[in-house]
Amino acid sequence: MAINRPCNDHQEHTTSRAFVMNIKNILSIIRPHQWIKNVFVMVPLFFGGSLLDTTDIIASLIAVLAFSFIASSIYCLNDIIDVEDDRRHPVKRNRPIASGKVSVKQGYVCMAMMVALSFGLTTLIGEQAMGVAAALGTYFLLNIAYCLWLKRFAIVDVCVIAFGFVLRLLVGGLATCIELSNWIVLMTFLLTLFLSLAKRRDDVVRMNETGHAPRKNTIRYNLEFINQAITITATVTLVCYIMYTVSPEVEKRIGTRYLYLTTVFVLLGILRYLQLTLVDNKSGDPTKTMLRDRMMQIVVALWLLAFLLIIYVF
């Protein structure tokens, strides 16, 4: 017995290590770091002045988790469908399915689990569960179409991504029964379209440097077009935000006419992101940019603070 124990200990250590690595790979597929995008689900709660309403807070948090799981199911499907393209990509070839660390079958199982968790959570929301489930289902089907077909078409691909964020907004509004302003819907679409175009610019820069298109539709973009598109969407986004802050319906609902003062932080945020995109060529992943760039973090924090003070204090 004493002779075999070291071998058994080694086997147990190897098994434990393999289990930990498998969990790590599964987490890599569902990309929990991308869940920060689903904060958009809580935008109606924040802008609607219901940040102190416990019922709405709980409903929003459940909706955020539900959307996170449904989004993760699409990440799984995307990695399965793009496995061959990812293997030719200098960075994406390290993804678990592309590298062979996770099988395609395991990817589908993970996808199914994410879908089940998402729709299971919606039942906890209450009377609004059907509406939230319908919006989640729309997102799911739209993104299946995106993964299989729509992402092949330039411009259409970024519009689908931007509409996905509008659906996040809709889920948040449905979960809390908060009516959405037309301006905030337009602003959300345009802001995420701006970020998506900036991400496509990174693909164009890589294509120009390597001669290889990271995506099949990248050849339908060039720097001149995408720089102009980014500038246009940034400008219109800012205009929509200003129109939102001075909208009579918003002033009446929130009870203040000083929201326009927060525009300065939105302008600073857009200018900083334009600098990162056009000067530093660092727009490949908006989520990582937000998590790593200190100036962006400060601007967003100041904007949030200003909004909180105007809505909930003054």
C-alpha cells in the first residue's frame, strides 16, 4: 500500500489539474468577462430613476443574468461555427474549441446549458416573464442567423450587433415595466454601432498589415470608409444624448432639467475612444478597452456620479 500511494497521489493531482483546466476552458468559451456588456439591461433602471426600488433592482439583476447566459450560448455557437477560421487567426486559434482543448460536442452541451439557465431565470421575474423571454428568444434567433449568415455582409453585421444592445435595453425595460424614451433607444443603437465600427477598424488595420482578412467581410471595409462611418456615428450619438437630456418627457419623468450638464462627460468619453481608435489603433475589443484604459474609467465614473447626483440628490 505504501508503495502505491505516491502513484495514487500523482493520479489524483493529475485528475484535479485536468478538471481545473477543463473548467477554465469552459469559462473561456462562455466568456464571463464579456458579461459587462449586459449592464445595458440595467440602463432603464438607472435612467428611469428607479435605482432605489428594491423590486426593480432584483428584476433587473435577474434579467442581467438571464441575458448573460443567452449571450454565452451564442459565444459557444460562434466558436463552433468559426472553428476553422479561428485556427488561422493569430489570436483566436488559442480558443478552446479551435485549439482542440474542448470538443465540438462539449461546445453544444455548454450552449444548451446556457440556454436552459437563461430561460429558467426568466420565470423568477414574475408577470413580465413572458415578455422578457420573448425578447431573449428574439436575441437568440437573431444571433443564430448572424453566426450562420448575416455576419458575411458588411454594415449588416455591425447593425445586428447594435440591435442586440437595443434588445438588452428592451429586456431591462420589460423586466421593470419602465417605458423607454425614443432618444435612449436611438442613442443605444448608435453608441454600440460606433463601438462595433471601431472594432471592425481594428480588423481592417490587421488586414492591411498582414494581407489576410480576419473576417470574410473585412474586404468590404477600408480605412477611409470606416473612419468616416465612425465619425458620423459618434457625432449623431452625441446629438441623440443631448436631445435625450433636454427632452420634455424625460425632464418631466425625472423631475430635473439639469441632465444636459452630463453631456460634457459623454463628449470626453467619445473623444477618448476616438483617440484610442484612430491614433493608438486600440479598438479591437471594446470591453477590454473599457477595463484597461484608466481615462475611460474615470470619465465613465464621473458621468455616473454626475447622473446620480442630479437624479437622486438634487
